[in-house]
Amino acid sequence: MFALLKKRSILLFVVFATQLAVAELAVAEGNPRVKIETSMGNMVLELDPKNAPKTVANFLKYVDGAFYDGTIFHRVVKGFVVQGGGYTPQGEEKKTGEPVRNESYNGLRNDVGTIAMARTEDPHSARVQFYINTGNNESLNGSEQKFGYTVFGKVVEGMDVVKAIENTEVSPDLFLGRHRPVKEVLIKKARTIRALNSLLEGMK
């Protein structure tokens, strides 16, 4: 009896260890993912370092430094974008590092569900603010002839949360500009998803 239980325990351990190894290999070989926890629900982003290496590295630097924790989605335009990551609920702009070079010529398009970097009129001015496309925004795409807005990933889980944010009530704000949600949409936490965490979440 005890021998049988011991064999079963060993078998379960081997299965778990194998699953963990597969998960670690998948994360190592696949694209990095980031989980964003908001006051309206959670979403998972899959990043594309192959096509936007500088932008992905810049974004992950701020994610791993907990920069986005406590920031808000300050701009919501239905059928266009939900934008955030740069301001506190008090309307203060967070200090950032150097801008990242524009990579909008990478072939990735500003289609529904993709994530891209916000910037000023200077094409190489993107720092921390990002947006998620809620429409197919052809005018934001880059090409060899012109700089656009760099797409560097997509939403793979939680698009319903993005839609909920998109449909939240907005009003003008003198400090942050138009389209700020009436009810604050807070980014509670943004973190890279590790292999063990992904595996355990999948086993629940």
C-alpha cells in the first residue's frame, strides 16, 4: 500500500517537473508576456522583441522597475485607443528616462488589440506612455516613407477588460486634456509573467 502511494507520489512529481520544464522552455523561447492588473480587471500582453527590440526592452525596463504601478489610463477615445502609463491619479506626470528610438517601420500594424507607444510630434520621443488600439488605426502605422507609432505587442487575454475601459464615461480635464475617465481607471500592478506563475495559474 505504502509502496503504491510512494510510486504515485514520484509519478506526480515527475509529471509536475516535466510540465514546469516545458513551461520554462516555452517562456525562454517564446515572446515575453506582461500581466497588467487594473481597477477594472486584468489583461495579459504578449510582446514582440523580434520586430520591436528597442521598444520591448524599454517597456520591460519600466515594468520590472514597477514604474507603472499606481498610474492611470488617462485618455480613452472610443473606437480609437485607451492610453495610460504616464500619470498618477493626482494628474502628476511621472519622471522617466531617455526616449526610445522609433521602430514603427517594423511591419506591425495599429490594429484592434495591439499595443503601441504614445509620443509627441517628435518620432523618437516615446518614453513610457502606451496605448491599446480599440480600432484599426491605419493613420498611425509607419512605413519606410514615414514614421508612425511603434506597435510592439498585442493583448492575448483580457480584451473584454480593454472594451470595458473603452466604454467608461469620460469628461474633459483641464490638466490632462480631454477624454479622461470620470471614474479613475487605475493600473494597480504590471509584471512580467514567469514560467512557474504561468504554470500554476493554468493548473487552477
